Amino acid sequence: MPHDAWYVTFVVPKSGTLVRMRSLRSTRTFATEAEAKEFARMKFGEGLVVTAGTIVPHLPRQAIPSTAIPAWLGSAEEWSDENPESLD
């Protein structure tokens, strides 16, 4: 059984009138980077703050801060743009 190697963390939107001192976060784990990107793309598309990375002891270690998520998600789209089938 493969172990999860990637995680995606996102800020859970606050609901109700209770003001909290900390942002609530939720994390999901994934076996592959592609699965993590798919989930991160969905949460990022909802306007949530997303971070991602590899789970220790997975190597090479990667940590993708929220500011780098658009570039990380864009790498899969760039590949599909280079796919000859997508050219007109």
C-alpha cells in the first residue's frame, strides 16, 4: 500500500459571528503530486489560502508557500499547453 507523500493545507473560512484569534486550517494528504495539485487547484479556485508540500521522509523535500501556489499549479497547465494535441 503506497504511503501519502504530499499534503495540501487550506484555511477554512470562518462562519458565524464568533471572532477567532487563529485561522482554522484543514489538511489532506495524497499519494502523488498530481493528486495534491488537483485538490489544491480546486481549493485555490474557491479563493482559499492554500499551501502544500511533501511529507517527511519523502525526498526531495518540498514546501510550497501560499505565494508560490499559482506557479506550482501552473506547471501542469504549461505541460498541457506544450502537448501537440492541444495546438491548433
